[in-house]
Amino acid sequence: MNNVVLRQVRVLDPVANLDHRQDVWLREGQVQAIAPQLTDLPAEVESIEAEDLILAPGLVDLYSHSSEPGHEPRETLEQLAQGALAGGFTQVGILPDTQPALDNFGQLQSFQQLINQLPAPKPNFLPWAALTKKCQGETLTELGELATAKIAGFSDGRALNNWLLLRRTLEYLRPYQRAIALYPKNLALHNGGTARYGKASLAYGLVEELASVETTAIAAICELVAELKTPVHLMRISTARGVELIAAAKERGLPITVSVSWMHLLWNTKALSTYDPNLRLDPPLGNPEDQQALIEGVKNGVIEAIAIDHQPYLYEEKTVSFAEAPTGVIGLEIALPILWQNFVVSQDWQPLQLWQTLSSNPQKCLGNKVQAIAPENLQPLILFDPHKTWQVNAKNLHCPQSNTPWWGQNLSGKVIKTFLV
């Protein structure tokens, strides 16, 4: 597809807020012309009937985990890159919990060298610089020096519960205008719970985690933001009360953006009757009312972005009892078709709503500019076939691990082409 015109392809443009059928001329993956009908094109342009396909901006994952360096048997950076592109993700934020952690300028440079050595094509990997040394929440990193590196922003990817340290962090980073992603989790109330407190957790005999573990941390962070006016991004929101607190904070005009894990939109505590270790997550799955509040939060814009939080584990690591299983699942290659089927085909969300949460809104959360699809705007694009069926198995995935509840299942929807800048 080096020089083609896609005839009557469905174009989703989340920036221009357009969902329409157009003829699109692409050369070397970039838009040359777009119109309801294109004529008088050069003879060498191949014409493809594309009524059943969707052309849209590449997806952006705010945060996922890289197993390299430190845990390459789980997944190499090259496999992560291939899987991301296969799933339509042309930009991926990498959390700093590698081994060693991305907590100093030298380590960030080393990680960038790994990225540079990857064969093309590859997504734009943007690492998050650690807020604290070894992501342990005790001693601040050299924030000023790290702010000069090519990073998504600052985050430990873990709870930071030293409130004085957090206040100083927000105060110090305010002039740098870099994204700051915080995981609201009150460790003083956390008891190792594996399921949100409620009827299901009681019935299944699982250690319960109260909603206040999340909500008290959200409230504290909001008060610090109100005082300091430093913008923050709240990651992994998982409770109905958390959504209420965030909505109230936004009504107050606080500079807060929010993301939710895709898994928490699709599952709730009722699914834990199977004790499937692939549903062992952090934060733990919520109750049905939590799940519904998150879905509505995405729909009404209180929650701007959906994150994948991709984290592979070896079969031996994940195939243990539910309580002993490490938290996290794979997702970059399968998230789009599953979200499309569950929320667009079901007509809960409009197609543009899903695409905004997976592309333009994550960019806005990072403080980046977004562009409409037009010949003058260079940007990654993907071609998505919402009807193509395929099975989640070792043959079809680039990720070598199987820690997903959809393993062996058939999905409808597949990215068939990724056009990089």
C-alpha cells in the first residue's frame, strides 16, 4: 500500500469530530488527498474498495510495562514493538519499573539506545521517568535533569504515599510543564486485597479491598493540586466514588486528567467466581456499580483516556492460585477489537468516543498537540477491519505470553495495516 486510493473508506477523525466515508489517497502512508470522491489521480495509484474498513489515527497507550531490560524471557522490546503495531498502537508510554529502573539520566539514555536499535517499523516508545529512586517512593530522583530527556513525563507507576514528598514534587515540577502520572492508592489502608469489597468478594472468600484505598488518595491529591495548581494525571481509576470525586474536582476547575485500565471497563467482581489468575489486577476488579460508573465516566468525558497497562508474565509465574498470582495481563494486540465489540457494536459508545479515548485524548493528557486527518498533517494512521475474525493464540500474537482471559477465543476486528510517519 505504498501508493493507493482507498475508495469510500470510513474515516474516523477524533480531532475534527468527523465520522464519514471518503476517498483517501495515501502515498508512503501519508494522506495526499481526501474528498467524497477523488478523480484524475495518477495512473500508478492503485484503487482499493474499502467500504468495510476504517481509517483512523494510530492509537496511543499512556502506560504499559517493558520486560526489557531485566525480564527479557517474558517479552523482548522488539516483541513489544511488533505487538503494539499489530494492535494499532503507534505510540506507547513505558513505565519506569524496568530492571534497573528508569530513575536516572544514564538509564534513560540506555533505554533510548535499545529503542534506537530496534528494526523498523516500530512505534514511538516514550518512557516515563521515575519520580523516586528505584520507584520506591522514598527519595526523589534528579527531576530537573530528567526533565531534559525525551520522556512522556514523570511517574513511578506505583503509589506515592509520602504526602510531603509528593507536595514537594508537585511544587518542584510545576515550572517544567511535564506530565505527572500518579496512581492514587492509600497504602496505609491497603491490606493486600485481591477484590473490591462487596457481595462477590465475600461469597468467593477473597481478601477485600475497600474503595477508600483509592478515594482517600484521590481526595488528598486533589487538595494538593488545588493548593499548588500543578496539573496531574490520575491513572488506573477503578471505583464509582473515585469517578464522583474526580467529577467534582473538575467542576472546581482543577487541572486533572484521568485514565482507566481497559480491563476494569470489561470485567467486575462477578467474574472472580472462576478464580482466573488472569483477572488478578492492580487495582483489583470493582463491583458492577464501579464498572458501570467507569463506563459512564468514559462516555461523559470525566475519564479522558483508556490505558492498556500491558504486562506479560511467564506461564509459570501466572499459573498459580489467584491470591498468589502477580497482577497484570497482556493487551496491546487485542484491546482495540475487544473494546470495539463491547462498546461500539453494542452502541454504548459512538465510534469517535472510543477513538478519542485511545488516540487524541491520551496525547492531550501528555500535553501534546493533536491534528486532524489532512494532507498537511503528518501523523500515524491505521487501517482497521472491524469484521475480520481471528483467534488469540501463540500463532497470531507477537507477545510470547498467554496471560489474558481471552486466550484461545475468537475475536472480531483486526488492524490490517499501520502507516507510520
